[in-house]
Amino acid sequence: MAAQIRRTCAALAVLASIAAVLPASAQTWEMMPLLPYRVGQRVSVVDFLLGDVAADDSLVVVRESGAFIYNPSGAAGAAGENGYQGEWGAWHPLCARGLCADYGGFVTTSGAIVIGDQNRRIRRSTDRGRTWTQSHPDLMPTSMAELTLGAFLGPDGTPGILAGVGGDGDTALSFGDGAPGTWEIAGRAFSFHQSIGEVPPSSALPNGRVLLGLWNGIVYSDDRAATWHPSSAYCFACYIAWSFAWRPVAGHPYGGTVYAGVQNVVVGELRGAEVLRSDDGGLTWTLAHSFTGAEFGFPSPQSGDFTEVVLFVTPDGALWAGAALGTTFGNPARGIIARSTDGGATWQSADAGFRDASGRGYTVYQFALARDGRLYAATSYSVWRTTAPVVTAAGEAPPATVPEVGVSVRPNPAGGRVEVVLSLAAAGAARVAIVDALGREVAVVVDGPVPAGETVRLVETGAWPPGVYVVRATLGGGAGAQTATARLVVAR
């Protein structure tokens, strides 16, 4: 997570020529050219090799059949990859067919590509995939990340690398940029790893903190991964912690808020994919949001129908999420991409164009921000990217060029009459409906032209069954429609 933020800032440093771009809520997504080797199109990692090449020339993708670099010019051998001489067009294989796999992978600050392979080793290249070295056996990584905390810096200031290795909770550290011979086994962390996070130093936590997402929740370490301790979100078979994201907050005693994308797997619970937040450096966690199919236009028989959720914070402070719907028991995934600008309390759909012919989206495994300001997503079907930048050179949200929509409810929770507040930056045709946990519409609040500013409508909930409802506002129609949602709790 920390490495992503650092590379994001480096990428944005070259965006000074961008004057104005579409707001994130109006973004559309496009699929990049399909990868070579027709063994499915699942992409687990997307990252960038920074240097004296354009951002698009520097895309590195890891999937189950290898690692690839993207060169849109298609020049033969432009990436120098293993003698393939550009025979696959824009995609050039760096480490293909069993030599590399999707057991973690990323590009280090120094530009090394570090990937887990199918032989329980960690492979590394420092020359853009021309040659590779490998670690000793039995270091099968399930997650890897660079750490910038002082305790994890090498003698020359190089960030250390933490990896979750094996299925018993072991961790390993490298203070040599992932090179062979620099790995050492660290502390054991209870169960199978899924993700790694970092909390930067602050006045309340001078040395920062490292987080591990497990199949049993979230644990943390304050002693360079030597020992791991359970957080309030750790318990047997309760959460799968898929991802972490750090959002700086001015004046916050811990420097900001850390978020976790988790799947709630408690027997009897119907909450599915959730966003947890911690305001004390990952020690205690509270629920920020629980995604449902009805919230994003996917009626379904239960509210806990989302599974994986991947988070990302852009430099403007916006929180992005990719959530998968219905991936259990072999069912095809229906994925969504959403964005929050209020710390995860409310979410807007931000996935226009991210659909197949049937209207089904894909599972997002990782986000990455390119130097041109566009957001990329590694998904269950190819790599996708926004058609325009989501941030400017200053790391700010781009100026709005189309209307935006927001919705809220007061009071909440409620037992009787409530006010539904629709907010539009400019006049437009809007529809506001309230749906229950089964995806059924129980009320249509607005349906037609609405002026700019706030529009308030009264809704009587006194006869409704207690439970959680979703208020969904849609502005416009078709691929350019903008949406916003709010949760309404009816209690007695």
C-alpha cells in the first residue's frame, strides 16, 4: 500500500501539462487490448515501471500464465523481453508459462520486478524482464509489499519488502530489494495471508504500524514483523481482509484513517463485502459501509451478496472500491467500481463502461494510478483503465464539467417520517428510489426534472418492516448516468 502511494506521487509529478479532465464520477472505463496466451484473461496485478518511457509503455501485468509489459507502439523487442521480439503485438511476455504466477507481484522503488512463481520461489528482474534471478525454495508468497517505516529501511535507505509466505502464517523480510540471499523469516501471523498495509508515523504512533490481512481478519505488528497481535477485527472465520488503503486527514492524531476491504463470512450474517475503518492506526475497527447488490442496481435474494472488495485512495483523498458480486460456488462474478469522497460513508457508482454485453461487470483485484493520471484496474477479464485522468498534476480532483449528484437521509435511523435530500450541482433529470434488502422498490421519491441545489422530499416509513434500506439516486441515463446511494435504517 505504501509503495503504491509513493509511486502514485512520483507519477503525478509529470502531469503539469494537464489543465482539466473529467471528474471521477463522470469517468468511463475502457478495456485494454486482450493479453496473449489464451488461457483466460484473469489479471491479478497491474503496476508500472517508471523511468524515461511513457506510462503506457511501462505497464507490467501479472496473471496465472506469466508477466507482461505493454508497449502500444508494438515495436519488435522494444521491452527487451526474453527474445520474443514483439510477436504478440503490444503485449510482450517477460516471464511466461509457469515461470511466474499470481502469487503476489509488484515493481519496487528501484524498478525491480518482483513476482512469486509456481515453484514456491520469488523471482526478480532488474533489467525489464531480460534476465531473472530466484530466491531459495519454500518462499511461496501470497502477498508482498514495500514498507517505508524507518525500521524497514535497509542500510542504504532502500525500503524493505515484507511477504506473507506459505499457508501457516509465516512472514519473510528482504532488506535487499528482494534479491536472492536477502530474505529472512520473520514472525508468524496466525493464518493464511491476503494483504499487507502500512500506517505511517504520527504523533500518536511515532514508529508507524504494519498490518496484515488474513483469512481470519486483521493483525498488526509494532516490532518489525517479529510478533503479530490481533486487532478488534480478528476472529476465527469472521473476515477475509482483501485490501488496505490509507487516507491522510489533516489534524488527525494518527495522521489519518486506515481502511480495510473485507468479506464478512460469519455464519448467519448477510453483510458480505464491507469497508472497515480505523482511527487509531489499525488497533480497533468499525463498519464504514456494507455493499449490497441492490445498492448498485443488482437485485438479489440477500443483502450479503458481495464478496471481495479492493480499496484504493487517490491523491485527492477519494476512496475507490472494486467489489465482486456472486463469486462463491462457481457463480459468475458481477463486479462494480464505486467512489467515496466522504471517508467511505456514502458511495457513488463510478464504473460507466465497465460492463460486458449483458451488463455484468468484473471482479477487481487491484487498482493502480498511472503517471498520466488515469486509474487502472486488474480484473477477472483483462486490464481496464479510465478514458481520462481522475486527478490533476497537483493531486487534486479535476474540475467538474458535468452535473454531479448526492443523496442523504435525515433522521437516520428512523421510525417514521424522514427527509430524503437530493443534491445536484446543475439541473437535470433525476430518479430517486428506495429499495429493501431484496432489491424491491418500496418507494419512488423523485422521477423527473430537478433544479440545481438541494431538493427535499418527505417519506413516511412508519409502516415499513424494520431493517436496512438503500436510497439510490440516478442522474441522467445510459452509459453516462451518475449515481449516489445512502443507507436508511428503519428501527422501532
